[in-house]
Amino acid sequence: MLLVASFDAISRASVTNLIIFRSLRRILENSNIKKVIITWEGHPWERYLAKYCLINNINLYGYIHAGPFENQLSAFRFIGFNYEPNLLL
């Protein structure tokens, strides 16, 4: 079980999410952006970005472009106020 968890922690998807978040964080750190609008699908990098924006007083607005499908509910899953945008459109 521990071996499976360790492989999941370094999966390609996990690394990709960290790369996306770090790239966006670098852009926000080097600018004076106070509002961000993104499509909201519930990806981990979006949750990381929501937490970063909360800490740094940046308003984050998420746009959900599709309704929930039978097996796709991550955009609508509530993880906690720290990991949600200020407003979902």
C-alpha cells in the first residue's frame, strides 16, 4: 500500500499539476494582479491557486463551462473554503 501511494505521489499528473501551479504563481508574484478569472474544473493546480490567492489577497473567480456529468463532479466538490474561488460563475 505504501509503495502504491509513493508512486501516486510522483505520478505524471501530480508533477504536471505542480508545474502549472508554480508557473502561475511565478506570474502572480512578478506582477500586480489583484483579480484572476479561470475556467474551474476542480483540478489540483486550481485548488493550489485558490489557496495562494487567498493568502495573497487576490480575488479568484472560477468559470464552470459545463454542467456535471455522471462521473465528473470535481468542479462541484467542496474541499474547504481555502481551496475554492471567491465566486463560481
